[in-house]
Amino acid sequence: MDINHNLLKALGVSHESLDSVCQLSRKHGLYSKLTGAGGGGSVIALLRHGMFLYQMMIFMTRYLEAARAISAF
């Protein structure tokens, strides 16, 4: 998935926010990539065995809240 995301990034169809989400998920041992028909800004991530969707949602919510706090400065 990392290779695929980087290929899509090289084609210019990614966005810095999608790249940030993918980098953050990789930092925590998850694999993710952008997805969609373009312009949607969606990421798909593979969860580890035993990791539940709500845990991933909490993880991403905390990331987005931190990103908003940083961009406010």
C-alpha cells in the first residue's frame, strides 16, 4: 500500500493532508493509501488484527484536532 500511495503521489493526484494521514498511520504500524475517483480526499487504511474501527476513528480524530490546533497559529 505504501508503494501504491507513493506512485499516486508521484502522479500528482495526492494532497498534503492525505500524505500526512498516510505518514501518521505508517508511523503507528498501519498501511494506508489514498482512494477514490479524484477530488474526494479519501484514505483507506488496513487495521491490525484486533484493532477496531472506533479505535482508528479516535486515532484519526485526535490527529485532525491536533492539526487544526497547529494551523490556527
